[in-house]
Amino acid sequence: MSYSASIITPDGFDFELVYHPIPSSTPPQPVVRRHNDHHMADIMLSAQATQFLCAGTAASISSFLYNPLDCLRIRWQVAPDAVTDTSGGLLRYGSQIVRSEGLVSGLWRPGLAANVSGMFLSAAIRFSSYEHVRDGLITRYDGDDDNDDGSSGSSKHGGHMVAAGLVCGAFAYFVTAPLHLLKTLRQAEKGRPGMDVWGKMSEANNVIKGTAPVSLRGALFTAGQMIGYDGLKTAAKARGFEDGPYLHLLSSVAASFGASFLSAPADLLVARYMSMATKGDRLLVCVKEIYDERGIKGFWRGWSISFLRLTPVMITYSTLYEQFRYKMGLGYLN
């Protein structure tokens, strides 16, 4: 049996989205048929393109919903100690922002457009390539030992997940670095009103130097995310757990912990470096400043905030992504 749905665009074109049943374990592939002038064109939407759209859409929704938490984290990281070390800590700091500036103006709007667009692209690139890179590493270094469903999961281990996460994360965040930098500057600007956002972004030197910590952050973030999410799913399924929403929820918490912990130093470095006032400041100067202030533990300043912020983000993102994949015929992330 085939499933179809007709769509008529405002300019009069009639499209039909058709799902054809395909034998064996191969997921059904969506086909778009255009009916005009008595001819038909079939456009096959590949599995990787479907992954790209599913991941990007899920990331856009989650980043839109939780931008206030991200903005609060950035403002907390770049604010002077005299402001952030008041009694009450983060909660009091956040409540002061809401009372004085409003939720939308103070926390939701800053950096929203750059955050949504940057996360759409970075998540789409990372998740549409992760499984291919991971399984390629398995095949190259551990042989081609396929499961019944065609995946290389029987010999999959944490090293493959971390390595694939590092590669995919570094590349995705390198490509989208300007958007992430703009998002960070827009959010930090609310905590340091005198900062010239567009002046910093217009200087190619600032963007180039800022790309390094952003790419490092993306690599570490994705490696932690994948070892937490893919790692827990793999271990749980090997022990008989069913792959479904409950497992996705638990794996999301593990992904949040891994991603926030591994990426915390680079995360703080990006926020502090891009908000430094002097144009001559260098990345190594920023590293030394953080170390002199609080020692090695200073690089994990705001880590608990990141974990608390990321947990609902990961739950929302992973649940949406898995369900989008499932509804589009790709099945759950294997």
C-alpha cells in the first residue's frame, strides 16, 4: 500500500508526497511528484537530506524555546564579579534582569535570530553526517560486521562515537562560527552595554580568532553529546531495553551531562574572548586572565548552569529529532 498527500502551492503547482513500501529493512523513501502540463517529475529525498531537515528543524524549535536560558548563561559568564557574586547568585541575577528589563527584552530577544539559524545549520550538519562518519570508522578500523538492519553497530564502542563527534562537531561549528559568534556578542552586549557588536564582527581578525574556540567548543560539545546519547542508547539496547521515548529521555540527560562538561572550558573562552573590550586582546591573554582569576576550576565556571540549561534543550531536541526521523521512515538513531 502507498501513502500520499497532495499539496497545492499558491502559484498553482500541484505536488503529491508519496511513500512507497520497500521490502526488507530499508526505510521507505519520500518521493515528491509534480503534476503540471501533463508531465511528472519524481524527486527522491535521500536519507541524508531527510536527516538534515529533521535535525535542523528540531534544533530550531529547541533553541527558540530555550534562548532565555542561553542568554542568562552568557550574561552570567561575562558580567563582572561584583554583579554575579551578590547573595542569591544566579537566580537573583536572573530575577533582577527580568524585573529591570523584562523577560523578552532582557533574555529572550538577544541573539535569538542568530541562535536559531546557527543551531539549525550546525545540528543539521552534525546529525546528517555523524552516523556515516561513525560507521565509516567502524568499517575501517574494526572490520565490516553488520547487524541485521544493515548498520555496523555490533562492534560500535565509545571511541567511535567520540571520534565521530569531534570530527562532525568541529566541521559544523567551523562553518557556522560567524552565527554563533554573533549570537554570543548579542547576548553579552546586554550585560556590557558599551560593547560594539558590529565593530567586533566587522573585523575579520576577531571572527577568525573567534572561530578557533567556537570550533573547539563544537567538537567537544558533540563528542560529549554523542558519547552520552549514542553511548547510553547502545548500552541500554544491548541489555534488552526497547528503543523508544523513555530511552530517548534518559539518553538526553546523559548527553546533556557529557556535552556541558566537555565543552565548558571552550564555552567560557568564547564568551569571555568575544566580550573583551580591547581590540588588541588575544586568545591566550583571555586564557591567562581566566586562570589568574580562579585557577583551573575557573574554566568550568557556569558548567552547572550549562548542564541545567542543556537538559531540557536536549530532551526537547532529541525527542523531536527521533520522532521526526521515525515519521519520515528513517527509524530511530541507531
